[in-house]
Amino acid sequence: MRARSLPEQLGMRRTLGSSDSSEPKTSASVVRTVDVPELDDREALQVVAAALEHGERSGLRVDLLFVDDPTLRDLHEQFLDDPTLPDVMAFDYSQADEAALDPEAEVYVSVDRARAVALERGDQVRDELLLYIAHGCLHLCGFDDRTDEDRDEMRAAERVVLASLS
């Protein structure tokens, strides 16, 4: 049996789904374990929907979790045996043996990391958060960034997803 997800443990799930027929069909929840005034839930969910549509996984039920650096570092070490700090991690449970898992996937975004990188580059924190959300959701769609070729494909997909929001 799958361990309870962080939002289940914290009792912090806020589900938002699209009821407008003009928007991509997606079922996603936003969980804020840290304050994220730079980005509202609707905008975050639009990125989730756009990335999943681009990757042809529109029906996937996703929890999007905004966390701090220590939380994401702990997850990275626990699940990938890597103590370095990532900016985003994605977990796909859709192929698990259990039927009807909810969520089917989780995307963890480090708000601390987004703020630090945005400050370093002179970018908006909001834009960095949107990029991390797109990146994590594209991982759920099979995109990877381990090789130069894969990284180029991932970057191109991120640009398409983010451009579709404008």
C-alpha cells in the first residue's frame, strides 16, 4: 500500500478543476506548505493543464505542492539517494497496482529555490515558479533531461507550454 502523500498527511489539499469547456480538462490540487504570494492557484493550475495537454496526459490527477528547500532536499535524498537540492520533483503513481489512486501524480516545487534563482538571474519569481511547474508536469509525460538531447527536447516543450499561456 502506498504511503500517504504529503498533502494527505497535512490535510491541506485544495482541489480545483476546470469546469469551463474551453479549458483543458484536468483535475489538480494545489497544496501550499509555504506562503507563495507570487503565484495564484488558478495560474499554477493553468500551467499544469497546459503541460499535461502538451504531453498528452490531460486526464492525470495531480497534486501540485509548493514546499521549502529542506522538504525537497529530504525527498530527493529519500527517493533518489541524492542529497543535492533540486528545484522540482515529480512522482507518477498512475502505473501502481492500486486502483484509482488519488492523486495519480505529485509535483513538488521548491519556492525557496525559485526565489533564489530568480534573484540571481534578475527574473520574476512567478516566471521561475511557472517554469518549475511546467518542468515537473512534463516529467510526468515522459520528458527527461538527463542527456543533452533530452534536455533540448525538455526545454523546447517548456517554451511551448509557457508560450501557450500568454
